[in-house]
Amino acid sequence: MARSPSESLSEFIALLATDDFRGAACAGQSPYLFDGAIEGEPVKSRRARHQRALKICSHCPIKQRCRDRHEQIPRHYRHGVWGGIVYSR
């Protein structure tokens, strides 16, 4: 059974609670800020949202761990902002 993007987002939020991700700059931020394209969202809005996410990531002490985690998730969920990089589907 395929997982929905919201399930992937829930996993991301749970991941931030683990010891490996303690101190993440994105902790406490809206996870939707880091999500990939949202249906019906104008491209300009998505770019602005991702720029805000990238600014948060730029100061994150664990962004490499986040990038490494991105490589471990199923390919069809690899989108959005992870460790200061914007990934597209």
C-alpha cells in the first residue's frame, strides 16, 4: 500500500524528536514549509516557501544528517527541502 505525502511528513516530524536530530534548526517550524510542491500552489509561492526553508537550513548544525536521511527514504517521497537542498519529484 502506498503511503501518502502526509504520512511521509508525519515521519519527518517524528524524526526530529530522535536524538540524531536534536538541535535541528527546523524543529518547531511548520513542516509544510519544507514540503515539495503542494497541489494548487502557485510556483511563485512555492519558491518563496522554499527560500524560507533554505534560510532555516543554512544555519542548521545537523544539515548533513538530514541529507543522509533523505537518501534513506523511498524515492517517490524524496521531494521538498532536506538539509538545505530542494529536491523535486
